[in-house]
Amino acid sequence: MSLLASLPLYPLLSFLILISFGKRLSWVMASWVSVGAMAAAAFCSMYLVHQLSTSDTSVITAHMWQWFSIGNAKVNVSFYLDALSAVMILVVTGVGFLIHLFAAIYMKSDENFTRFMAYMNLFIVAMLVLVLADNLVLLYLGWEGVGLCSFLLIGFWYQEKSNVLAARKAFIVTRIGDTAMAIGLFLLFKSLASLNIAEINQLAQTTISFTSNSMNAEHSDAYWAALLLLGGALGKSAQLPLQTWLPDAMAGPTPVSALIHAATMVTAGVYLIARMNGVFLMAPEVMNYVAWLGGTTLLIAGVAALAQNDIKRVLAYSTMSQIGYMMLALGAGAWSAGVFHLMTHAFFKALLFLTAGAVILALHHQQDIFKMGGLLKRLPVEATLFLVGLACLIALPGTSGFFSKEAIIASLWSSPTAGPSLWWCAILGALLTSIYSCRLFFLAFLGKARFPENLVISDHIETNKLLRGALFILALLSLFGGLVTVDLSSLFSSYKPSVVSSIDSPSWLHVVAITTPFIGIIFSWFYYRRYRIVTDEPLTVSHSAWIVFCRNGLGFDTLYSRLLIKPYCFIAKLNKNDVFDQILMLIAWYVRIWRDILSVSQSGSLRWFAAAFGLSLVGLICVVIL
Amino acid sequence: MTEIPLTHVLILSSLLFIIGFVGVVVRKNTLFMLMSLEVMLNAVGVAFIGAGSVWQEADGQIMFMLILTLAAAEVAVGLALLIRMQRRYRTLNIDVLNQMKG
């Protein structure tokens, strides 16, 4: 079996071991198995990527077996590794390995430790299947697999009702997108008679019936297919209008937030669109929607992040907004910039989440930033690491976030499917990013310590070199990951010549883009002055209507509750006794009546039987004779 | 020896049979039910003997032998069951045995 085919096997084996032997394994054993499997997978993928870059072919494939066939189209279980999936497997296994390492220590005292690590491993398996799949059905399998693991891990501490509700919400909201995506797959198969990704991308460009409008239809099949695939991507990547599940998903343990809801799974939507670029290129309107949805989401999430109190929710909204940037890049046709940002974002967001996890653990599970403050002196290492992560998030020059975000912003102005207005969106988003990052840092690490005086900062973290090690590697990756140039342009087919516009970008664009974060920092340095200086006057959490509105994610939850959930519950309540069920129950009722009548005759009394026997004999004889 | 007409034999046999049947249905005590069963069997036996003597054939008497044997076997099993019942339920009331109620 080739190395590529065996890549998901390591975490799968580890999952099987952990789930079958469960509590019989000691902490040391369980973490060796799960983290070891991840290390093996990470080394394997590094070797594979090395092999890919040195070999002549730009693709490595591994065919395992045929899953099923529909007509002439075969659906195989086979893997396909090109530059795009290479980036993804590096992120998934590399960042995944570091997060597993962190999680093994972070979750050490949890009584369900093995179950946790098993789910994490299963997630990696599903994610690898997703990114390596060579056809859309296998991709869908991985897609659903990561959704399942996300559900299991958000609700990991299922004893608390809010966690279970958050898990359910995430599952249902992403399911809406998944349904759209499934219909998209059917449509693609109907019009192109293939499910192989490479074939679809090629056929999409050449099949005329796919791209042209049929007689009385307003839009071509390509338009609908791209729109439906976009639906799936929106659900998984928490973009408008299916973004509401992500902030609640922070109910899961912090390593889960880092791995699934920041670094890997939520970027699956970005991966899907980049992967299906052939289809999206044939539908420029949909590309335009992608760009606009990304732009809107990044602004909404940025505003919402400004008003959050929970350190993890700030990061969740910032994830949403960064994915908005990726979507914006994809919509503008800057595929490699989007994927590049996906990679650097995975590094620094994992770093931010894990450092936040370390801080939360040190403060005995305090997540409210208004109850932190002054941590720079108490936890200097964590504070520095967090600062590194934030610098990347803000995209200060020199950090990895800078390279990727600038690449995105630079591509927007002259793109035929984006344009200047979206460029301003991105700039405004960058401004918001730097403001909420500064607010977060000031509140958590500067100013007066607002946690109880007698709180002992637990030195659980202090002693663990291993945990710090994982954080340091991530910090290095965040700082210097941008120096790796990811050139995927050869991979993606470019626009049709007819739609390439000739708008030139003015020269001042770059200056504005680079200075924006600094403007944000200077602004918040003065605006949030009371957050960073040590004063005796207590900080009050604002409860003005506007702030609360922003804190609740700009009212989307309320809107959906009014618009969808309430009417649905109302209808369900009306039909509580299920009218159709009652009709069917008539049959059961009829049968039961007869049962009752007949069972009376079965009295069990011998004398009654004898009497009935004799009398019926007499009756029978009478009938025969007369 | 005066000939007994067949009708008389049949009337006697029917009366005996009905008495036996009513006994089976009415009595609660299992022992008496068994005895009534014997009465019913013998009623049939009377009918066979009477018919045999009217037609001057030995078949009726042979059938009676068979019925006697059957009755003996039946009583053996029945009495064994009675003893088990007495041991287990401390009563011979047949209505106690109604666990097969539907």
C-alpha cells in the first residue's frame, strides 16, 4: 500500500485503539498512542509533500478500491494529492499534531480523556479523507465525518445543557448547508455525468450545455451547481447567513476550538470552493456572491468581536471574519491568496486559541476578559505568545498574516468579480481586526488585575515544557510561515479572457492597506485607554442596547428564532398528536377490540371449556340432523 | 330371556352420558370430575353392549373392552395429576388452575 493511502490509517488505528480499550489505558499510554499517531501522520505528509515537490508529476494518486458505480461513472475510494491538498494535509497533520500535543496535557485531568483523544483522532481521519478525496462523494463522506466529530466534541462535556444545545445547533445549521451541497452534487452528476473532481473541473469548461443557459431558464446549470456548492461551504465555514453556530461552538474544550473551529474544519468550505474552481469560474455571478458574502461576514464578525466579553468568543468571531477574507479572495478569483491565508490563519489562530486555553487554565477556567487584566506580569510567556498571534492576526508587516492578507487585499481592486467597494470592505475589516485585537490584549493582559486577589495562578502550565513547546513551534510558524511562498497559480484555471477587466490598481492602495492596522492600533491605544492603564476605578461592562446587540452577534440568533424556529415549533405543537398517525392508529384500535373480545373466551377455566365443547357438539349435531 | 329393545338401551345410555357431562361441567372438585368422566365412558359402554346384543355380534363387547382399558389408563394418569395438584396447590378445586387465561 502506498504511503498516501496509509496516511489516514495512523489516526484511524489510534482512534480504534482508544475507543475499544478506553479507560483501561493509562494517561501516558493513551497520549502516546494518539499523539504518536499524529506525529507519524505529520511526518508522512511532510515526506509526501517532499516527494511531490521533487517528482516530475504534479500529482500523486493512490487508488484503493471501487466504492460503487452509477451507470458508466465509477466512484472510487482513491486519494489525489496535488499542491492544494498538499497544503491542506500539512496544515491538518502539522497543526493537528501540535494541538494534539497540547490537548494531551490540557485535558490530562479529565475523566473521559481517552474518549476526547479518540474523537480528535477521528476528526483528523475525516479531515484527511475530505482533503485527499479524488471524487465528490468521498469528499462528502469526509465532510459529514468532520461535522459529526465537531458535534461530538462541542458537546464533549455533555453534562451541561448549554453545551449540548450548542452542539445540536452546530449540527443542524451546518446540515442546512450540507443538504444544499448534496443537491449540488446530484446536479453536477446529472449535467456532467461524472463525480471525479479533476474531471468535473475540466468538463465544466468544455461542456457547452453546462455553461450556457437552456432555452427558458434564467441561469445555467453551472450557476445553480456553484450556488449549491457555495451553500455547503457557507454552512461549514460559518459565513453569512449560516454563521450563527460558530460562536456557540466555543462551548467545547479549547483544543477543539483551536483544531476544529479555527484551524481546520471551518476552512473546509474555503477548500471546497478552491477545489471546485473550474465550476465556479463558469459562474461569475456566484463568484460575485462569494465575494460579497465574505465581505459582509468579515464586517459583521468584526463588529460583533468588538463587543464580546468571553476571550474565546472574541477569537471565534475573529475566525469568522478571517474566513470572510478567504471567501473574499476566492470570490475575487485570487485562489492561491485565499489558500495561503487559510494556511497562515491556521497557524496563528491555533496559536491564539491554545494560548487562550493556557490562560484560561491558569485562571481556573475563567473566560471573561473583564475578570482578567494585568496578566502580562503574571504569565509573561503566554502574554508574549498571545501578542505574537495577535500581531499576525492584525497583519503587522513581517508576520505571516501580513503576507497572506496583503495578497488578498491587493487582488481585490482589479478583480472583475470583486472591485473597489469590496476593497474598502476589506480595509475596514482590517481596521476592525486591529481594534478588537488591541481591546482583547489590553483587557486581558494590561491594566489592573481584576481577578480575585487570593487567586493562585495555577502552575500546572508552568511545569509543562511540552505544552510550551507546542506553543513555541506554532509561534515560529505564525511568524515565519509567510516566508514560504505558496504558488498554486498553475493549479487553478484562470478566467476566460473575455471577463478579465483592465482596471488598473492605483498606486496608493498598498500604502493604505499597510497603514490601516497601525491606524487601528493608535486609535485603540487612546480609545481603550482605561482598559490598559492601572487605575483604581472599577471597569464596568457596558449594557447599552447597541453593545448588547453587537454582543449577541448582531441579532441573527433572534432573527432566526423569530423567523424559523418559533413558526416551526408552533406548527409542531399544533400537530402534536399527529393527525396522520391517528388514522393509522385506527387499524391498531380495530385489532385491539377483537383481541379483547377473543381473550375473554380464554378464561383458562376447564369447566367452561368442557361446557363449550359439549354445547357446541350438540349444536353441530343439531345442524347436521336438521 | 326377554329381549330389551334398543331404544331403552339408548335412552339409558343417553341419560347416563348427560348425567356424566353435567357432572363434569358442574362439579368443582377434580376428583368428582374424573368420576363423572368415568360415568360418561360407561354410558358409551352400555350403548355398545346393547347394540352388540341386539345384532348378535361380538364387536360391541370388544369395543367395551377397549373402553375399559382406555378408562383404566386415563384414570391412572388423572389420579397421578390429582396427587400432584394436591401437593402443589393444597386443593382439588379445578378453578385454581386458570393460569392459561388469555
